[in-house]
Amino acid sequence: MRFADDILQRYLRHFNENENDSLQLFIQSILEQMDHQDILEVFKSLSKEELNDMLGRHLSQSLVERLEQPTSNFEDDLNWRKVQ
């Protein structure tokens, strides 16, 4: 993905590879500088395979995080959704 490659190149210009702790902050700062239209343009430039990969990773991470929640909170949330 060209966008990810560009971010990685910028990151490596400012940090060395051993500074992975700052990667998330670096990514967040780039995203905060982008407006809604900029982000949509990035998505429009992706192939279907890249979109599937991105969405799949996001869903996988989100679901893993949800499953790792204490059981009572997860079950309460599921019950709340059934009521609506």
C-alpha cells in the first residue's frame, strides 16, 4: 500500500527502527493532520485487495479486543444490542 510505504519512509527519516514506541504516536499525528476528504482519497486509491486486508485487520483487532473484555461487560453489551 503506497500510503503505508510513504508513512514508513517518513518515519524512518526521523526515527531509527528500534524506536517502535513512537510509531503509534507518529501515525496518529499524521492522521490528525488529514481531513475527511484526505482520508477518503487514501481509501479511493486502494485496490479491493488492500481494502479487504485493511478492513479485515481492523475487524479482527476490534473483535479480539471485544472478546478480551471481562465476560460480564461483553454479555451486558450483547444483551443491550438484542433489546434494541
